[in-house]
Amino acid sequence: MNRRWPLLVLIGSLSLGACTRRAVPTKTTTPTRPPAPEVRARNLDFRYLAAKGKAQIDANGEKYSVNLNVRMRKDSIIWLQASVLGLGVRARITPDSVQVVNMLEKTYYAGNFDYLRRQFNVPVSFVQLQSMLIGDYVPAMADTALTVTADGPMQRVQYRQTGILVEQLIELSRARLQKLNVSDPASQSTLTVTYADFQPIQPGEQQFAHGILVQAQQPGRQPATVTINYRNVDLDKEQLSFPFSVPAEYGRNKRK
């Protein structure tokens, strides 16, 4: 997709009315807005999250399986390591930066989210990446009109931002996101994320999707898929560290 969803806060345009002076002041009224529809999704409440599992990747004509290690400090840091026999890729991501070390190619990258947009051919921001990895509902920006409808055991939430159509299906019995669809009519590109294998993190607690299927499609390119199967998931079990270092002999990747 060549548009970002929704990577930038929508800035309301400032309407500059006529500056004609009036002898008699006029009384203005603010129209009453209807209440926003209730979205029945419950996002995870945590400070630290740790998850381990496997990921199968099918992209650019290549297929491979890696061990996946994910750590988060909510809304602050995402730490990822995808490896085979201890070698692979490690990333440290914050809302403002992306750092990636490729231990196989002995290279590293330091920059911003443009790197992830090019790698996965989809628009992505820190909040969206965090939500996608843990199956959280992604709310619309302020003042964005929502369409909320019942669809059997699901609640369907749709909204449009910067030309991108976003649809999220929430399983009402769990109050958790089951599917995310993002489409760009202009480029005919789509991104679909499906969540499955819901299990309680601890007995009686909110359920977490241990299975995630990410599918991206762009015209003229083969579909790309990433299948994640988490094995262990812990919330706030301990204060996590996010180690990241670059060996001196590694060359810097010049992509920006």
C-alpha cells in the first residue's frame, strides 16, 4: 500500500470565516453530535509482555520458519528476535525509531518506520504494529465516523481514514479482535490479519490469540503471508530488558 493507515493524526482544517464586523452580535449554536457507537472490544491491560513461539514466512518467493521472541513495554518499546539456531534478525522499535541487526548478513539499520513499510509493503505505525502482534482493537482517530453493526456473534466496526478503509471484527463472547481488514481502493492493495487459538493467559483471565495469520496483497506481486504461533505468553511477570547492540564489524545498511 502506498498510503499510510493511519500513520499521521488527521489534522482538522481551519475554516476561516468572513471577518466582516456586525453592528449586532449574533448568537451561534453548536450542533449536538450523536453519541459515538459503542465498540465492545477489550484490549489487553499490561505494562510488560513476553511471548515466544514460531513464525512461518512466505514472501518474495521464499519460505522459511523461525523462532520468534517478542518483548514489549506497552506504548514504549517493541523488541523482536527472529532466529534459527541463534542467528537471525533482532529489532528494537520505539514510536520514533526502528533499529534492526541482521546477524546472517552482518548488517544493521537505524532509522524510522519507512523501513518497515518497505519491508512488508503495508502502512504501519508503532501503535498498529503493537496491536497487530497482540490482537488488540485499533481505534479510529478522533472525530472519525464509525459504522458499527451486529453480525451474528461478531461486531463489525468500519471507518475510513486518509482514503484507507479499515474493518475490524470483534468476537463478542470474548470481546477480542478476530479479524482486521485494511484496503486501499486507489492501489487495490489489501492487508488481512486473522486471530485464532484463543487461550487465557492465566485461569479466569482475558483470552489471548496464540495464532495470527497476516496476509498482504498488492497488484503485480505475489501474496505475502506470515503465520505466528505463540507458545508462551506472560503479562507483567517481570520487568523486562531490551538488549540491543551492534558488533563493530557490522556494516550499516544505507536504506532510509
